[in-house]
Amino acid sequence: MTMTSRRDILKTIPVAGLAAIVPAAAATVTETDETRDAELLRLETEFIGALHWWDQATDATAAVELEYEAGRATFARLLGVEGAEAKRAEAASALADQIRDTRPKTTVGLMSKLRVFERWNFEDDEIAPVIMADAKAIEGNQG
């Protein structure tokens, strides 16, 4: 039994056929609050994944630091895991900033942003104006 990947299956469909399928499928999806704020919800999911990824790097760094102190790890290895941890922290920070700057269209998107604000270390004076602007935009979209 051979496994066929989705990519291989898509390669067998002519491009013209895909063009006909995708718009038709998109037209059958009804618009909901979740679909209107899909980009923000996707960013929140990526952000949560980045936090987990960063936590794993932090744990790895702590383990290598203990090994280094015990003389079982080299300084180069310690620098390597610290560098990896810094890159992961930077990725999480960039996603948090992107979420902060993305305007939600519905209360579902606003709640998504609030969950990110709760997990990230934004200053209160930085969050309040964003939330107010978002709430006004949502109110304007519904009126």
C-alpha cells in the first residue's frame, strides 16, 4: 500500500480545474465572525505555538547551563542554545506585535487579541488605546 500526499494529488489536477474548484468552494462558505477574523485567529494560534516553542528552548537552555556548570557541555554549545532561544523569543515577540497592530472586525477577533494581551508582557498604557480603537472600529462595522 503506497501513501499519496495531498501535494501529489493536487499535482494531478489541472490548474484550470483548481481555479474552478476554489472560488466555488469559497462561495459556499457562509460568513461568520470566525471567518471575518480568520487572520487574527490564525495569528493567535501561531503565537501560542511560538510561546510553546520558546518554552521548549528555555528548558533546553536551562539543561545545557546545568551541564556547562558541571563541565559536561562546551561554551559553544551553551551559546548555540541561547541563540536558538533568542530567535524563538524574537518570533513570539514579532507575532505579538503583529496581533496588536491587526484590527479585529468582530468581538471574536477582539477576544482573540485580549487572550494574546493576557499572555504577553504589553504595558497597560500600550494596551488600553488599542482596545478602545478596536472597540470603536467594531461598533462602526456593526452600525
